[in-house]
Amino acid sequence: MKILFDQGTPVPLRRFLGDHEIVTAFELGWGTLQNGESLHAAEAEVFFAIVSTDQNLRYQQNLSARRLAVLVLMTTDWRLIRQYTDYVAQAVSLLTPGDYIELSFPPPPMAPAPEPKSGS
């Protein structure tokens, strides 16, 4: 899968998603795009999913008609995220087009696979 890391997503996480093609917004020169613009651009470039740390994304954008899966990490703290890279990789592997999933850190004890939420 082709996955876009939005600004704020810790770049070292890409090493733990080895089965996927990871591209950052910075690498594409999209660092100045606002949320709606980056979502449109990602869909136009046929990205399967976007990984973001923007916790307000679902409130700022209408995600219901998106083909793009959205995974929101509820922290930007790489020191915390790196302890749960398997949790993130599992969530990514379960994404389907149009999903919206928020991942909290640390994950709840005995956390089942994250369930998609419907877009706003």
C-alpha cells in the first residue's frame, strides 16, 4: 500500500511498516498544504492511506466520502509510539478504503484490533 505520512507523523515509524510504500508530505513538498488540500492531493496521487497526528482532522473535514483511509496517532511522541510499533503496524494492515481510525498510546490493555469510525 502507498501511505502518506502527514506533517507531525514521526518519520522513523516508516521502518516498521516495511511492507508498504511510505512517502512523507515533506518529501512531496506538501508541507504547507492544509488538511483538506493534503487529503485531496493524496487521493489524486492514489495513496491508499494517510497517517496523521492531527486529532482535529475528523472535525475539520468531511471524511465520509473519502476513498482514502485515515489513521490518526493520538500523540506525536516518538519515544512513546516506538514502544507500540506492532500496534500501529496491525492497525495499518487492517485499513480499508474510507476507514477513520484513532490510535491511543499506550493502547488499552489487551487492546483488540482498532475499529474504524465513520467519517464526519
